[in-house]
Amino acid sequence: MKQTLLGIREHAACLSYLIGDIEGQTKDRLKWNQISEWLDIASGIKKVSMNSAIFKCNEMCSQAWEYDFERDSLLSKIVTQITIFNFVWGALESLIDYVSPKDVPTNRGKVNAICDYLNENYKVNKPIVLYNDVLAELLVNVKKVYHYSELEEKFKLKSFVNLSGVGLQVVYKIRNKFSHGSLCFSEPEEWNLSKPVDDKIVNLATRIVLLSIQMVLITLFYEESIMIQPYEWGDEEVDLLEYLNILHLEVVDSNDDNQLSLFN
């Protein structure tokens, strides 16, 4: 058996349900509900459709129409992933507000603060399972795209950032491209030198944020004994920390094309 990741929307849904379960066992119900809701919305986003040609001249040549069709198809994938990402990022920021980590004196900001929090308090010897694989895949893909290539230098440790926080450092820069309007969009494959991977980069960035939320929760509840009842487990209860380490995984039988859930 080998480990693989849930789809990004199912991952967000599992995390949303879990935080809803945590909500029922804490005093700060309103705040936990807010975090859960952002993730729940992210999990429900199926597709954002693009039709940029609708307001263009009807007398365009067939090649121009073909280009617009292919570009809209590509942009639909990218914009869908960005939309999901934005709601997952909202959940992260809401969680950071709840944790309220101290500022890094020479590197202020929420993301630096939560990276420092993980650096000092995440007591597990290595990041959550498959985090390193996702981070490595993100690095491979940013190298393929010119307007992401400058992020390569962000894949490094700092005095307040260990491996558990490197992903957020990189993803924060990707997020800034969205929010500050500095993101460039690749051309469709037929008009490009290589196959576009922009949607994959954003998907991987979203995954890093989800896994980082799990590591923050592991850190936050590390010394507490909390039993929760995941929706996948029916009536069975499981330790919160145990579940946080595996909720994003499913198992694939190498001799069978059918995926088997960890919870079956």
C-alpha cells in the first residue's frame, strides 16, 4: 500500500469538518466556526467558467476565436484554483488571528509570526506526512514558469523558519502575486513553448496552506487529550492529533486501480 493525497476540495472539506468538531469542545465557538466556514466554502467550489470573447467583435478570424477558446479553457482552470486558494488562505489568516503568535522583531507580519510559532513549538521531528513531497513538487513546477521562477530563492530556511514553515514563506509570495496584481498568466499550450502548469502551482500552494493549518493545529493541541468523531469514521472516535496527521491521506493498493480510503 502507498500513501497518496485526497483531492484538494475533499482535503478542505475534511479539515472543515474537523474544525467544526473542535468548535463543539472549545469556548471560542464563533472563531472556530469562522475558520471552518472558509474551508467549507473552498471545498464547495467546483468550477469558475471564463468567456472573455463574449464582448469581443463577432468578425474575428477563426484563428482568433480558437485562441480565445483555448485561453478561456486555461484561465478557467487557473481562476478556479485561485478562487479555492483564496478561501483556504482566509481560513489560515483566521486561524493565525486565533493563535495570535508573537511578531518576529525584524520580520513582522502574520505569516512570519506563524512560521516562527511552528519553528519554536512544532514538536514533531519532521513536517506532516507528504508535506516534503508537495514542497518538492512545487519547486519543480515554479522552475518551469518564468513569472514564478524568482520564487526558487524562497525555498530556504531562516533563523525563524524551519522546514515546517518554508512552504508558507513561498506560498505567501505566490499569494501576493494575486492580491497585488503582479501575476502573469501563461498562454495556452499551442501558443506557448511548454505545457502551462499555472493551475497546478496554485493547487500545490493551496495544499501547502492546508497542511500548514494541520501543523498549526497539532502544535496548538499537542499537550491536550481530545477525542473527535470524524464523519468518515461513523460512530468511532479517534484522538485529535492522530487524525490531524492522516486526514489528508488515502491509501492506494499498488495492485488495484481503485483507491481505498484510510477510513474504510
